[in-house]
Amino acid sequence: MKIPTILAPLLAVVLAAGLAACTPRDDTMGPAQKAGQAVDDAGDKVAHDVQEKLERAKQAGQHMADSAAETKSRIEQATADAGKGLNKATEEVGKKVERAGEKIQEASKK
């Protein structure tokens, strides 16, 4: 008669375990799905980081191009100014040479 007394609690434990196994899990993803999600998340983060760095590099490149264009403009202006100064200096030298030539001619007439 000991068997029915042991059987009842054993049956209750088996039923409780069976019911516990049948209850739905809170998380619906399995280990492979979790791993896949982790890989996807890591890929998204890397893509986002790369996109940010590319955007910064693009902005830096544009800044360099703008600076180069401004420098070119300044060089062109300085070259033009230097050319004007050189022309003016050449004119002045020409006038002085002309005056010197005139003085030489006057001196040779005396």
C-alpha cells in the first residue's frame, strides 16, 4: 500500500513539470536568433560609425577645397599687384634713363 501513497505525489510533480514546460516563454528568440540579432546590431553600429566618419571626411575635404580656392585667389591677386608694381617700377626706371639720356645729350652739346 505504499505504492499509491508514493504515486500520488510523484504524479503531482510530473503534472506540475509538464505544465511548467507547456507555458509559453517570455523570450521568443532562440540562441541562433539572438546571435544573428547581435551580429546585425554590430553591423548596423559599424555602418553608422563608418557613415559618420565618411561625412566628417567629406566636410574636411570640402573645407580644404574652399581653403585652396581662397589661397589661389589671394595668390592671383598678389601676382596681379606685383605685376602692376613691376610695370610702375619699369616706367620709373625708363623715365630716369630717358632723363639721364637727355642730360648726356645736353652735356655733349656744350
